[in-house]
Amino acid sequence: MFNRNRGVRQLATIASISLVAGCGILSTDSSGSKGPIVVGTTSSPSTLDPAASWDSSWELFRNVYQTLLNYPQGASQPAPDAAKKCAFTDSTNLTYRCVLRGGLAFSNGDKLDARSVKYSIDRIRRINVPGGPAGLLGSLDQVETKGDLEVDFHLKEPDATFPFVLATPAMSIVDPADYPATTVRKDGGTTGSGPYTLKSYQEGKEAQLVENGRYQGFAKLSNNAVTIRYFQDSTSMVDALKSRKIDLTYRGLAASDIVSLQRHESNNGIQLVENPGIEISYLVFNPKDPWAGKIAVRKALAQVVDRAAIAHNVYKDTVEPLYSMVPAGLTGHTTGFFDEFGDPSTAKARKILSDAGITQRVPLTLWYTTDRYGSETAPEFREIKRQLEASGLFQVTLESRPWKTYVEGYQKSQYPVFGRGWFPDFPDPDNYIAPFVGQQNSLGTPYPAPKITGVLLPESRRQSDRGNVVQEFEQAQQILVDDARLLPLWQGKQFIAANEDIAGGERALDPSTIMTMWELSRKTSW
């Protein structure tokens, strides 16, 4: 997962749904006099250990752990955080050197030095969790330390995107004394050096963050405590917002709730922040399945699926149909699936199947997760089932699981077809292709694509100017269309709903749409 340009960084202006009159002149207050800012989300962590996660657990990691590089507010390029400076040592992009800040410490007081950094990166590769972040480090050869403050990353091949990898929460620095070298930490604790410490954690329910007095980095906290509450659905989350049990929602707002807010149907005192989105939703086909493993079945399904109907009927046009794994707005985006298949057509799909000798209705089981991507996931899959069965070509069974067991299932290749969403590690076309191909990928489903992994990605990573990689990524997207192993469905937007006395929502998303809780504050009148 890798990047260069971040033109998508601009955030939309706040759309105030309603404001309470008579507040006087507003300023921000970071005193925490009204208690912690409470953030609601439907996306809970799957783990507390950075070595085990390549998912939205990163939301929490960004706030309690520290990385060598990070994104100061408004930045489109990574800047030093735990590091004092970082750079490639020469023009070949083969050695990347970071010099740490002096006097760094973990939240428990233990020293954070170059050895800690090497330990943290090495254990990711050593533990090598299936579908975990080791896949991000494919270009890394070895990590070398020089004294207490200098770390050199020696790469196998030129990779101009490596600084962006180091800026992902997957590369969080952990305390060697508290994190086993060869296994995932299992005691439910965290020891980081980020802006906050994890005061308490109830899995699937709540995480309490308090200011880390030992933190040294660029983040300037606008509050001294944040509580994150995890909800099962949008309805209960929005109800909690309206009743002031939470201050802000992030991830998981249902389309109906968004539309309601946009139409001024909510209670007074709620604001909606709309941000450009590069989140995508897609289907994954398991090549080991006797039906999903057939290319004719995959292409017939791609020919039948009506993305526009999904976007309109299920998501109320709060998402856009997507015809490539690389979303619109990024370098090299194409509309490959539309160019190949055009509008939905049962007749064309039937011909694809009959040409392959398939004349019976194709039995497929489609899996989705119940608690990761929002309340519309189940209706979305019911709509896909309706479309496929209406064609007369498929017989569809729907199955679902909570995220934690869902992940285990697809990593063990248990699902013929399953749904995934993707929030970028950084907004670059590489990050929408590299994570899903190769023997080791974020899906836990090997996808050999030798031209992509052996030619196109290495060629593109030699280019520091990401505007020069259009040709490579157009070719890569066409290969994905030809294989039809991954089927893009839609591209989303990011919406934050907040009580009117909360400031910072429009600044709180970093380039990979992770919420930096330290940007949030309360407004006060004077």
C-alpha cells in the first residue's frame, strides 16, 4: 500500500443542518471541563496489536501509537513525527533513513529508540498474520540501526512509496518489553507513544483515551480526553447523538440518516460535515470454489450486477457506482468494467455462461459482515441477490457473520464470494491494487498476477512523480477486469455528524480518512 500525490485531501465545507441561536461568539475550549469528547462509530477494532491488523483498527492505532512519519493537519505528504527527519539516502530509492527525536518514551516511561523501531517492524514480518500488515512490507529487505537514534530501511528494489508505508498505523512503534517477538499480544493492553493512552477498553463497546503527557510529536491536542463508543447500527448511533449521549459520529452513518440530516429533518443543533470519499466496496471471488473459481461465472455475474440500482435504491445516492478498483479522483482511474460489460444485460450474461458450457442456474453463496461497513450492508446484499436471481441465471444464498469471525472465515478460504470495503492506507492507485494481488495480500486469498506484481508495480514505484504512472495502472486495472476476481461496486463519501458545539470535524480526517481525535474540541461562548 503506497502513495505520492494527495490531491483528494481537500475537505468539503461544513454543511450546518441547524444551529442553535444565541450562542454568542464561539471559541474552542480544550480544557475538557465538560468531560471527554464522545465519538460514535460502527467500526470497532479487530485487535489492539498493530502487527495483526490491516483494517479499520487503524482508527484507534493512529491515536494511541506513534509512527516515524505522519500527516500534520492539511498535509498531503508524510512529515516526521517520532522521527526528527527522514529521507532516501540517494537517488536510487533503495535506502530510507530516519533519525529519531531525542528523549522519546513510551506511555509507561520505557525508552523509545532505534531498537524499538527495528523490533516493531521486524515482528510484523516475523509474526506474519494472514491478511495482516506484513503485506505492506514486500519491498523491505532489512532494517538496520546505527546508535540509539538512526534507523536505515534497506529495500529489495526501488520504492518511492515506502515513506507512505511508514506513515500507516500498521507501522506503529511498540514497546519491546510488552509485545512478544513472535506472537500477537493478547492481554488487552496497549503500550504506545502516541498523543493518547488507552485508559480502558471494552471490546465492541468502548475505548477511553486520555492525553499522553509523554508524547513528543507534531500533534497539538485540542482536548485532553476522547471516548470512542462502538455501535452495531446507524440508528442507535444517531439516536445517541440526538440525545447528546455522544458528541459526534464517524463511520457507519446509514444513507437514510444522511438524507434525513441533509433535509433538515433532524433535531436542532446537529451539523453534518461532508468530505470527499475514496472508500470503495467490492466483491471477492474465491478461486478454490467450484463455481466462483470459473471465470465465466464471475464475468456473468459482473454482466448482471446493476451498480446504479444499488447506489440509488440502497444508498440513496450517497455513493457512486464504481467500475474500477481504483476510485475516481486518483491517478490512472479507468471505467474498465463498464467498458468491458456496459449496462447490465441478462442476455449477454447467459451467452457468457452458455459459451462455457454452463446451462444450469449457478448456485452461489454470498457472504457479508454484519458489523463493519454500516447498516446498508445487509440490504445491499439482498439487492445483489435480487438482481442475480431475477436474471434466472443464479441461485443465491446469503450468509453473514460479525467482523471478527468473518475475517477468520475469508482468511481460511471458507467463502465462495464475499464482500469487502476498503479505506485507503493512502490515496494512490498503488494502494487499490497492490493490497489485493500476490500470494500474500489483505484478503487472505492468494491472487497470482505476475505482470502486476512483477512488472507494473515495480515500474510505477520507481516514479516519485505519481503523475507519471498512469500507463502502468491502466494496464493493471485491465488485468483485473480480464480476471474478474474482484468486482468493484461503489465509491463512497465520508460524513461526520456532530453536535453544534463540537469543532474540528472538518480537520480531523487525515489523507487516508482516519480520524485524528486530537483535532476535536468543544466550542465555548464568551
